[in-house]
Amino acid sequence: MCRIAAYCGPPLALHRFLLEPPHGLIQQAHAPRETVSATVNADGVGVGWLAPDGRPAVYRSPLPAWADPNLPALGRSLTSGLWCGSVRSATDPLSNGYANTQPFSDEHRLFLHNGYLEGFASRLRGPIRRWLEPEIEAQIAGTTDSEYLFAVVRQALARHGDAAAALRAAVARIDGWLHELGGAALLNLVLAGEGGIVALRYAYRHECPSLYFHPAHPGYAGGALVASEAFDGDPGWQGVGPGELLVMEAATHETRLEPL
């Protein structure tokens, strides 16, 4: 079970987000506390941020997070007001590789998924591909359910515009397929861009993966954080409830929970 995290707030060095937290993503890669299935997340590490032109940039590696020699140099070199990160545990061991490592991105947003679609290869991949518009379907480069979920979200964004509405529509569409075709889903999702971060905690016929947020962490320039597991023992960390959607507004610094 992957671990994911994101930050939105004043400019923050990557090492502060990724490498320094007492229980950050590096620690969650080799010693997670609340995973549903995997005991380690050793199948890749990735970070995403917004470049000076406002477009997403990503660094992804199939190496375990603790073994990637590039991260210390990147950590002291990169600063951003928006971070997304992931450490991966591959549902399918044969899917390990750069193309299947998160975060995924398009020209405007970064995307993270923690969980899985049960029966994805045998039941869901075909219907999803047939439902997608050709220009979105053609952009899929890897083989994971996570990237297909991002394609569903991108199509929902094209139809609805608003990030929160798009995530709601994408989850409703996945629910429809699962109800018709069978299976379960764990769908902790994060969508991030210039407007901020929208995340949700949700599952279908399964227990939800863990998800926490901090609206204004004093140790992270007062910025907002969302993560599979709390980075530290600060009392400001709160749980996102099952079926809740979290909105972090970049412009107003407002953080709020809404029903999905």
C-alpha cells in the first residue's frame, strides 16, 4: 500500500517536506504504521512541484526512497509552495518502473493515488479505456490502475472544470463500474495545482486507507499538509473521515472538509 503526502503554503525546501520529518515519506517507505497490506513501500519514490512557469514538474525513480542517491541534492536545491510525494508498494510486482511511479501530471495538475482497484486488469481496464476520450486515453504511458484513475479524473476535469467536482464525478464513475462489474476499490486521491490541493478518503466495499491533514503546521512555514500518516506528533494533525473531501485553498490559506 503506497504512502502519499502533499503540502501547500509558503515556499518550503524539498528536504523539509521529504527528508526531515520524523515520520515523513522516507520513514513511511520502510516503517509505515497504518498500511492495509504492504509492510514496506520499496518500489519507487516520486515528488512533484510547480515550476516557475506554473506548470507541474516531477522527479520519479523506481528505486526505494531510502536508496535514491539523488534525493539529498534535490532536497537542498528545490523550493516550492506546492509539493506532492509518493513512496510506492506495487500491487503487481511486474509493474515496477519509471512509467508507473507517481506523482502523475498533465500541463496543469499533479495527481496521487493511494490504494487499488480490485480486478483492474481483468474487469475494469477495458471499460475505462472505451469510456475515455481518445486524446486522454492516448496519453496513458504505464499499466497501473492509478494512472487510469488519473485519466478518469482528467476527463472529469474537462467536463466539470472544478477540481472538487471532478474528483466527485470520477469516484461516482468508478463506483458505477464496480457496481456493474464487481470488485472493490481503495481511493485516497490527491489533485494539486496552482489553486491548491483537493484530496479525498474513500473506499468501495473495503475499509478506507488512512489519511490525515494539518491546516497550518508551525514547523512547515505554517503551511497545510495532507499525508497517509502524520509526519510528527504535533497536536494539529486531524484525521480525514471516510467519505470526506479535503480542500486546501492556495489563495486564502483556507482548509476545510466537505462530504463527498
